[in-house]
Amino acid sequence: MAAAVMPNKKVVFKNYITGFPKETDMELVTSDTVPLKVPEKSTAVLVKNLYLSCDPYMRFCMSKHEEPSFVPDFIPGSVITSFGVSKVVDSGHPDFSAGDLVWGLTGWEEYSLITNPESLSKIKYTDVPLSYYTGLLGMAGLTAYVGFYEICAPKKGEYVFVSAASGAVGQLVGQFAKLMGCYVVGSAGSDEKVNLLKNKFGFDEAFNYKKESDLNAALKRYFPDGIDIYFENVGGAMLDAVLMNMRIHGRIAACGMISQYNLEKPEGVHNLMYTFMKQIRIEGFLVSYYHHKYDEFVEKIMPDIREGRITYVEDTAEGLENAPAALIGLFKGLNVGKQLVVVAHE
Amino acid sequence: MAAAVMPNKKVVFKNYITGFPKETDMELVTSDTVPLKVPEKSTAVLVKNLYLSCDPYMRFCMSKHEEPSFVPDFIPGSVITSFGVSKVVDSGHPDFSAGDLVWGLTGWEEYSLITNPESLSKIKYTDVPLSYYTGLLGMAGLTAYVGFYEICAPKKGEYVFVSAASGAVGQLVGQFAKLMGCYVVGSAGSDEKVNLLKNKFGFDEAFNYKKESDLNAALKRYFPDGIDIYFENVGGAMLDAVLMNMRIHGRIAACGMISQYNLEKPEGVHNLMYTFMKQIRIEGFLVSYYHHKYDEFVEKIMPDIREGRITYVEDTAEGLENAPAALIGLFKGLNVGKQLVVVAHE
């Protein structure tokens, strides 16, 4: 019997860019169809996409790299790819069956044929919102977990600063730091986000960096004794100001530098002499290297979620047609919390 | 009986500076005298200075700092201080006796009264040149030892780059890396130094950075597969070029950044996004934190020195009157090897 063929709306990447990305760098295509069956003898998995993740790293996929980058470049004319939550419709792979809920790399389309299903993870706990697997229980959560606990090597009572603090990763780092007994300050780009940091996520203090004419002075106000740990999400001028305020043996976990992604040339950072003067460690990391920690992370965080010690704010765009704007919004700071796109609720 | 009183020639620091230091920022004073005895009931030690060390960190002592720096500011009108090798003339301290050879912080003068002799180390091995305790067996040697073996965490076969490679620390880092079975390239500022790196210290390759119009291209020539370890002594443009050439999980030990010390504003480093893209660790360190490793270091390196596996090149200025020029020469790259000053041979 021939498989049912369904319409398959998708968002396609148009062409490589420089500078700031635009919605028109992506195109909604409504004319495609997809058979709801994996090809004969294939080990692929056919999934229905439910939630898609918008992540800052995707900007790197939109530029052409001569040498392989840390993430693969998108292919012009092909569907955008990102992490997402999906439901298995048909499977040629022994580890997956129709009806399974999974998260992992998928396409910005209604149905995706995943040819390397080894990259997918089966969803174990469904007593939390499924969308959490795009963020809190997905890549962002694991990023915050390894970035804070492993790279920052925190100790109780230390002074912690988080930039882009209400974002997918930052809001968790702040909560982890509070659970560990640290003093935590976050920066964000609107008063609404600052309010969230203080009143929802429990940061000790927070400030709107757009209202500060002197970042060094702002940091000195909140950290009169200096910063032990900086969880770096933005780069540029903020990093320069942080370096001036680090304490001896301070640690900087370089998770990302979103303020720099759309510049022709990244800003210069002038205060690196503090690395030796204050014996500072700056360590960059990629969550893709820590996949082996995922199960440990989920088991550790589930009780914190269930018992309300960890909360999570999501910013949800409805429908694939709104996905390009949601992604571009990340670079304008329009999202409040983890940005995701709902393709279908089940 | 009254103590003999001796003339005590000294080099005095004149006043705090900005920008490039000059010989005239220091002054030779020949009119002082010193009694060759420690004051009654004092635990001080009176030493005769033999060899004095010229080190790049001393530039920081020549500027006024509002907050305490990682090294104390010099005091205008007072003698310049640095590490040196000295002979005890008189001692009020139970750990030291007349005739002992010591190394540690002393003054740029013929005789110094050391009021905190706990900071001095007794010299254990005298079957090597005593001047080695200003460098190879002093602070520079320990710096290279902890910087390379601890901060860089090297593995056999890794690709190592050292800047200011013929200097007091760099020449040792290169030799340590070769002993460990690494591939080592050094940069220096003259063809004479490049020759030394290749033919005396056994670097695999070396280049004169002043002859390279494109540091990135130079590094790509010597490291087609990238750099695992960068021992950072210079900062600025070289660090920026190195970041572009680091391999995944590369390590940068920030020992110093001499190219930046005399600038009004340090240069901007633009390529810090590689820290997360390549999962690079940049770690600054100060040798003063590793004093507890000194005995281990000396026991480990003495056989290497005696059996010729480690060699050391010194650049020796004769007499206190030549000390200011020797120090200034460091910042012009005039020294070939470890710069020191001979005050007296015994």
C-alpha cells in the first residue's frame, strides 16, 4: 500500500549572508509534500515536528566558511535545521517506533526524514511541558549545567555575573548559582527582563546594560569586591568591563558572544592583561562535547523542576510562518526567555 | 666595636611614569653609605648583592596604581627592587649566617638590608653559575616550569608556539617542550635570536616577527595543522593571530604581554570568539603563587642542566651604572637571553 502523502510546509535558507540577518534570508515554502513512510530498507526515522528551537549559534550557519566551522553551514535552497522536539511517525531504525517522542537536530518543516537517528534522544519524562526539551531539558539546559558546574567550578559564597541573563541559558545559570549559595547579578537589555531576573529567577541584583553609560562603573556598583565567576554570553565591551572587575583566580566561561555575531569585525578586547595580573582563566566550551553528561543532567534537574526550585520562561512563536522573525528577534533581544517555535502541539 | 661603614652605590627610582620608560627615570646615587651590620635585636639580614635580575614585570612597578597591583609600585626616591643573588654579610635571623648565598627580592645597590628575610631562598647547588639563580634557577625558571607543565598541560606530539622565545622564560619553555616530544616553534625580534632558537635551544622552527607582514600567514606556514599550546609572552597582535590558529581544546598560558606594557591603551584583541568555537582555555598565572613548587623544580632540572639537556643564555650588563640601560633594553628587545646585571662577582 502506498504511503499517505502529506503537504510539508517548510522554511528554506536562501543564501549566505554577512552582517545582520533578515527574515528575507529565509523563505516559507508551502508547495512541498512528503510521504509519511521511511524509504524501503532505510534506517531513517520520519518525524512530525512539534517544537523548534531558535539558538544564537544558528547565525554561524548562515555564513559561508572556507574551513569547517564549529557548526555546519546551512545549504542554500535547503530547509533550515535546528534542535527540536518531534514525534516519530515511521521508523526504519530498531531504537525508534511510531509514537516515540524525541528531541535532537531536525528541520524547520512539518515533517522531517532524519537519516542519522542516532543523533536523536528519546524523551523520558513527559510530566513537564514537551517544549522544555528545546531549552531547559535540551541543549540550553545542558549548556548551563556543564558551563556553570564544570567550567566555572563554583564555590558557595562566590560572586557570579551572568550576561544575557534572561536568555535560554542565562536564566538557568543564575538559578544554579543561587542554589549553590552564590551572590548572582545578571545583565539584560530591557527593564522587563531585569524585573524577571530579580522577581522570577531570584537573582540578587540585575541591571539593564542599555541604560548604563559606563559598564565598568555598573559592575563596580554591584560587585564592590569583584567577580569570581563570569558566565559570558555577549562578548565585546561587556567582557572588557568584566575583565577589569575580576577577582584573583576568577573564571570566565565563554559560552557565546552574541553581541559580536553580526559585526563585520569583532570588537577589540583591551583588558586581557588582567588574565595574568589576576590569574584569570577564560575557558570556551561547546555543549556538543558534553553529550555524555545529558542523562546525569536530566536526573539531577528533574526533581528541581518538579519541586519548583528551578523555573523556566519561554517565548513562543506560533507556526512555521513566524519562525524566521523569531530567529531574527534573538539578535535584536526581542525574546523574553527561551525562544521557540510551535509547529504543532501534538 | 662599631661596624665598618661602606660606600653603597645604588640605583634610585625617580618618579612614576606613563608610556615608554627611559634610563633617566632612574638615577645612580654614589653618595650613600651602609654599616655592614644589622641593627641590634633586628631579625634582618644584610647582604652583598652579586647579580640582579631585569624582568618585564618591573615596568608595572614604575607606574602609580590606585588599587594594589599584582606587584608593589616602586617608591620615588627609593632604591629599585628586583630579584637577585646575594651573599649574607651579617644576619639577625636564625636561618641565615654570614657567608650564605641566597636569592630573592633585593635592592639595586651594593649592599641591602633585607628586613623580611623569609622571602630569601638559600642557594643549594653551586656547581652551576651563581647568576643562574637570577633566571634559570630563579623566578624565570619556575615560571617556565609551572607555566608549561601545569598551565599548558602538554602531551607528547603536540604543537607548541612560544613568543619572546629567546627570553628568560621562552628559551626554557621551548626546551621543556622538546624534552616532552612536542613540535616547537618560537618567535623573536631579530635574526640573531632566531638563529639561537634553532641552533642553540633546539626549536624545530623559529621566525623573526618583525619581518612578517602577516602574523596569521606566518603561523599558518609553521602550523598548517594548528597550535595546541601557546605560551604567551607578548600579547596584542600576536595573540590575535594565534587565536585564529588554535586547535580544538588548545591552551594558552598567559605569562606576560610585554608588547602592551608601555602603551597608553592596550591593543584590542578581536578573535576571542575562537575561545568557544575551538573550546580554548586561556589561563593567566603568576609565579609568585607557585613558590611551593620551587624545590621540586630545582631537583627536577638540576640533572638536565648538569647533563646538558637544558642550556641557558644570559645577557650580562657589568656594574650598577649599566643597570638602567639593561632594564630599558628589555622593552626594546635588545637583550639576547636572560638579562641580568653583575654588581660584584663574589
